[in-house]
Amino acid sequence: MTLFDFFQAEQLPAPTVTPSDAMDIARDHFGLDILAAGVTPLGSQQDANFLLARSDGRPVGVLKVANPAFSRIEIEAQDAAAAFIADVEPGVRTATNIALPGLAPIAAVETGGGTVYARIIRYLDGGPMSGDRYVSPARWAALGTLAGRASRALATFDHPGVDRVLQWDLQYADRTIDVLAPYVADAGRRRRVEAATSQAWEVVSSLAAGLRSQVVHCDITDDNVVCSPRDARPDGIIDFGDLTRSWAIGELAMAVSSQLRHADGEPAATLPIITAFHRQRPLAADEIAALWPLVVLRAATLIVSGNQQTTIDADNDYATGALEHEWRIFERSLAVPSIVMTGLIADALGVAPTQRPVAVAFPLLSGVDAAGVHHLDLTTESEHLDAGRWLHTDAEDTLAVAALGGGAAAVISGYGQARLTRSVALRSESPATVATGVDVWLARETTVVAPLSALVANVTDHEITLTTDSGEVGTLHLRGALRAGDAVRVGHAVAEGAPLGTAGPGRVWLQLDNAGETTEVPAFVRPEYAPGWLALTRDPLPLFGAAAAVHSPPDSEALAQRRGQTFAAVQEQYYRHPPRIERGWREYLCDTDGRSYLDMVNNVAAIGHGHPDLADAVARQWRRLNTNSRFHYRAVVEFSERLAATLPDPLDTVFLVNSGSEAVDLALRLAFATTGRQDVVAVAEAYHGWTYATDAISTSVADNPNALATRPSWVHTVPSPNSFRGDHPGASASEYGPEAAKIIEVLAAQGHPPAAFICEPFYGNAGGVELPAGYLAAVYAAVRAAGGLAIADEVQVGYGRLGRWFWGFQQQGVLPDIVTVAKAMGNGQPLGAVITTKAIADAYRTQGYFFSSAGGSPVSSVVGLTVLDIIEREGLQANALTVGDHLRSRLTELATRHPIIGAVHGSGLYMGVELVRDRATLEPADTETAAICERMRELGVIVQPTGDHVNVLKMKPPMCISVTSADFFVDMLDRVLSTGW
């Protein structure tokens, strides 16, 4: 069949088969007459498909009635290929022909339009990846793996029915698009498709001789794979209708193109598919070079074919509904030049070529040698960008001018580096931070000379473009504080070392493109695309007489591997592929790509990251003195007084330690010493620390799956007082207090009176759940009646975070005997405290004496004092209330639109959003919560799960967070819940 003949045949619409017809075919040709109401039409562009089900709803298979354009031998090839893949690639599910015993596996069915072929294909459990919702990188990688395995299998498969001509076969893309383009009624769109096709085909045709050929499925896309019910990753392949012999790389192009229609689908997001495919079926150099142009051709083919199909089959809702998402695929395939994507893909696969540095005889700036050049560090780790300086629009110029004032002849920025000064706060997409050239600042007018023989390509005010005659170097762009000499004219040649004009005083941009490169390279590009763009440019540093720098971006993956080699693996980290965070400012965290993230979990940094007042205070004290608290100095006295003053009498005596775990451990020892007992009552599903004693009373199975089974005999629990879920939800939560009090009374009656009852005044581990009214009053009364003490664990909830109260126990209107605190009081410095009465503190002398080498040291005390000063001076407790109430209001509204939100817990900036699969059963949405956190990170928000069911988004951001930042968090959460995770 020629291509023309095929298109003539393709004028046939999909077979007209009604559900009633399908029922007849199933009965008459396959002996299935039990399907009264068990026939459901399925969408298809060319065929007629129906899901057949038994009377109890269980699937029998899919009745597939092929388009009349396809012959029996072609259909036999499809069935053979499906069976072959399943046989040679264990674990890959395929839609094979069921071939019922005693019946022909393929039936010839006579219709008004002629003979069509029908068969019943195996139904694969699980759904496709269809639609336009977001799909995670891990699932796209699984698609790449699946396509790679299928390609590997089909490389050894053959059948007479695969030698056919299809419009979907990218070997014929130029002719297919040429023939079908007239079906695109929109002239503007049609011209864009034709232009893109011409450019892409020029590249592909030049590589065609090097592209391997084999049998291909030709349509392993999001629509034609089935995901495992176990982990939602694609492991099954359906619809072999486009099986043919073609370029093997086309299989990958098909899969890649399908990603581009999904929410936030973009060219760089296809790399997981490509790298996963490559691991299964390695790509050759010509295949890598052809891949992205083939993606463009696939997208263009979808456009023209879709418009053709809707013209000849206007009632085909499947084809009509696909038109706009097919246009989206096309537009996104062109969002980045193919040559850039080719470089990006080569880099991801580890096969990108290494560029040699440029060699010049004459430095670009006359009289400025390498020794007079100051290299300005604008990366995330720069010492010049403290205190949020990176957010100042004039930061680069200010720093450069300061360096020039220090005696430098010229200041030069880094090539290929991600500049934090180009970051943008509260942005869902990574900003363009990576420089494809360098900025040069000059204090005085300096002569510019041609570093190489060149042709003047362009001259305007403040701009010179030279095209060199070197075989390695292409175009030199200069623009900014620049004045061309009179002899520098467009079309004129300039000799090596010839004066070009003058530069400075001021700033000049310099970019060096590769020889023959015509793609316009932006000055700054997004980190995801930087390897592709940088492959088109060279490091300009040798033009100044200096050696080229090594411009590899920080290798976060290698650093993570080093961490795993020496840092105990049990010390977990956030995220599967964490960003490398090297700077913080206020409520922002910055990675080495120059991206800023909103930090919604860092309750350690109560006053915000990188606070200059705290940094200065610590630096001053380190220069003076740091020693242990048994020496006599002012800071420890002043800090103890200030801390005690935040609590009501008689809580007036302070112990200073290094962490919350130490603080709670010490509180328990104080209770043991005071009461002469050791039994402790703790709340279920709570976390208190990692020391032996604090771990013993921690009952959260999220932190320790064996917590309940390994709890020592001296620890007793009362039920989790969770008013959202548990034994007494809702209004019945008032029963938790009396129930806990009764348990304590029974313990005392059994000869186990507790030394202490410990509880977070706000239920932190559960996600900031407020305790039922009167709960602590009832339990405190019971423990004291038994001769025990009440311990308030304020390690997370204290220090103003709740907004309405500085201490969590104030919300319950009670007064504990011992208060523990840490985290916020040090803002990241190891610092914790126990505050109690003098009598309880003095009782510890029966155990010996107490000291902490670093707890209460001069530096730690100064940290504590400064944090209290900043909380008060900057009104952070009031801000926690204002922003927290706003956040709660917005999240509550969000819950009206997203059923997965079961509850919004908390107060101030100590909150949790509990996610459930069903609001009636409260089934925890744990896997969804983890996936949502990963997706939020991609959108620029750091948030993590908590709770025994790991289904609560914990929100404990720095207390300086703004309303604008809170809105960004809710907007991004709304986006994720709306478009998928």
C-alpha cells in the first residue's frame, strides 16, 4: 500500500457499531450471550471499542472492531506482538487476544460499510494515564521504562503484517503532514505546523541513515498504557493498532510527546521518560540528535491527523475532544529549540561532548590582565548575599562597584553559574538564574580589542556583534556601557588585536556563541535547561587572559551519595531527590540553582532564617568568650531571668540544655527525684524525643513503628485526645479528659501512682490538633491527686507560635509544674530549657548535681536573649496570630472545594491540614499526602507530612511569614489538589 492509497483508505471513519451491535457480535461470534447491560463504549480515534462485563460487573475483555482500512494479517501481527512482549519481558502486561477455546480468535463481521475484523482483547486492571492532570516524574519514568522494555522486545520480533504504511509512522511524517495540513482550517495554525515540520524534517532526514529500524508499537503513550493498581505506575500496554516497522527512536518520541499535554508538562519534564528508556534500550548518537525533532513531528502529525479525523467523522467525540490538547503538545514541543533539547538530553544521558577552552592572543580589555580581574560570586553560597541582599534589584551593581572601589581593574561575574540575585521569591516555576555569558564592570573607560580576527555583524549604540573566522568560536556579543570606534562598521573585517572601541565606566554583557550557531541564546536561562543552552556557548573568561573556569553546577546527587556513605542512614532527610539548600532568609530557603522555596515546616527558625541581628550577636560573643555555664558571666543570668519572666509564678527556676530531647529527659528526672517514683503517664500518638527516657514515653508509630510494643513497663498511656478521629470525635471529645483521669486513678489504686503526666498542650504530632476544652485541667487534677507532677512539653508549640498565647498551656487555663522548651528559643542553635519551681529544682540534688557543657554557654545565652528580643521587637507573636487566622480562613474555604481535606487543625502558625480519602470513614490519605508534598516542592513550597497516619500537612513556618507568603502556599495547594499530584 502506498502512502496515497493509505490516505484514501483512511477516509473511512471509525466503524459504526452500537452497543447493541457489540452485544450481537460478542454473542454470535464469540459465544458470549450473558452481557445484557454489560457493554460500555470506549473512546478511539479509528476503531470501535467496547468493554464487556459479566452481570456482576467483572470485566470479560474488550471487544475491538477494527477500522475497515486494516487487513486480517495486520491484526494478526498485532496479536502476535502483544503475546511476544508478554513472553520475553516478564512483568509487562499486554492486551493479548483472549482467543476463546473452539472459536476463531479473529472474527470477520459484515457491516453496511463492508467487512471488519473483531476480536476480544484481554482487559488489564488499572487505569490509563490519560487526561491533562499532572503526573509525577516517577510515573513518567515508569512509562519510559515500559516503552524501553517493549522496544527491546520488539527488536527481535517480526511478522508479515508489520510491513505497512501508517500516517503515524514518523518515517513518513513530512508527507503525512503535507497531505493532511489542508484539514487544519485555522490558517495561522496551519502555517506554524508547516514551518515547524520543515525545520524538524531537515534535521531528521540528515540523520535518517543512522536511525535503527525495527518493529515498533508506535503508540506507547499515556492513553495506551495501564497502571498497576498497586502503585499507579504504568506496567501494561494496550492498543497495538499502530504496530509497524519503523525507526526505533520513534517509539520514544511517541511516549515523550504524550507528556506535553499534561498539567505543567514542559520539555525538561520529559527527561525522566528519556533517561528511563535509555537504561532499557540505550540510544545511539544519531537517535539522540533526532529525538526532539521527531517529537515535534509527532506533535504536528497529531494536529493534522486530528483535524482530518474530525472532518470525516464529525460525530467522533474522542477525536474532537483531543484537538486542543494536541495543539498544546505541539506548542510545548516548540517551547525550547530542538538543538537545546538535544544538548539537554545528551547531558542527562551522560554523553554530552566536552568543549575546549578558547585560545586568544590578545585580551579583550587592553591593559587589564588576569591579575586585575575580580571574580564576583553571585551564587547561593556567596558571602556577599546575606540578609536578603539577593532580593535587591541593584545587588549585582552595588557589589561590583564596591569591588572596583577596592582596587580591581575589572569585575567579572561567573559564566554558567546560577545567580541567586536572579531568583524570584514565591514563584511556582524556577526562575532563569543561569548566566550564558558574563557581566563585566569597569571603573574607567577601557579600550576593547578584537581577541580574534572577525567580521562585524552588527553595530548599534552600546552594542557590537562579531562573527569570528575561527573554526571553534562563533559569535561574540558585547552590549552595555560600550562605544564602537569609527572604523567598526557592519560587514567590515577586524584583525586580531585591532581596537573595537571603548567600554566603561559601567557594565558590559559578554556572550560567546559556538561557531555556526544561529539560535539566539538568552542571557539567563532556567537551571533545568542550562546544559542545553550552555552547549551553544563558550566560557568567555579566556578572552580576558585568564584560564577558563570549571563550570559544572553543584552536584547535589553526588553530595547525597557522600552523605549516605558517612552520615548514618537512619538520620532521614526530606524528599526522594532533595534540593541542595545552602541559604535561608526569613521564610525562604534557597538552593544551589538559585531557586527560592517557601519554608512551611521550619519551626526551629522561629524568627526566620539568616536574621542579621542574631548573626551579629553570635559573632560578637564568639569573639569574646564561649565556655560552659559553671563560669560566672552576665548572659546566662540575663537569659534565665528573661525566660522565667515569660511564665507565671511559681515557675521561676531555669535549667539550660541543648535540645528538646534533653529538656524532656531532664523534666522526667526532676519528676522522679521529686516524687520518688518512676511511673509516667503519656498520651498516645505523641513524640517527645530521642533519648532513652524520651523515646520510652514517645508513642507515635510514625516515628517508631514499634513504639507501643517496645514501651517499658514504667510508661503508661492514655488515649489520644484527638477530637477529629479516635474514640471520642466531635462533641464527644469532652470525654477524653475524664477517661484519662480515671486511668490515672486506677494506676494509683493498683500501686503505680505516676511520677508525672506529660503532654503537649497543643497536640503537635497529630498536626496541631487543639486539645478538648478542660482536658488538661481534668488530667492535671488527677495526677496531682495521685502525688505526681504535670509536665507541659512546649518544645514545638511554645514561644508565641500559637498567636493567642505565648505558651500552649495558657489555652487550657492551667499551670503545669514543669515546662520544657527548645527549637524556637535557639532559632537553630542547640538550645533547650526546663522551667519549674525552686522546690522541684532543688529536689534534683538527691540525684547529684547537674550541668550541661554547652547548655547556657555565653553564645547560647546570647542566642536566647536575641531571639526573645526579636520576637518582641518585631511583633512575631502578633504576626503569628494575624497570618495564622488568615491562613486558616483560606484553608477552610479550600476544604469546601476539595473533599480530600478532612480538617484544618491548629492555631496561629502551628497548623495542620488533615487529608482523607473519605470524610465519612476518615480513611487517611497517606500516599496522597506524600505525593502532594513532593508536588508542592516542585512548585516552590517546602511542606511535610506528620501524624501517626502520615496524612497531615504540618505547617510550622518561621513566625515572620507574611500574608503574601501564606497566600502563595494556599494557592499552590489549591493548584495541586485541582490538577493532580
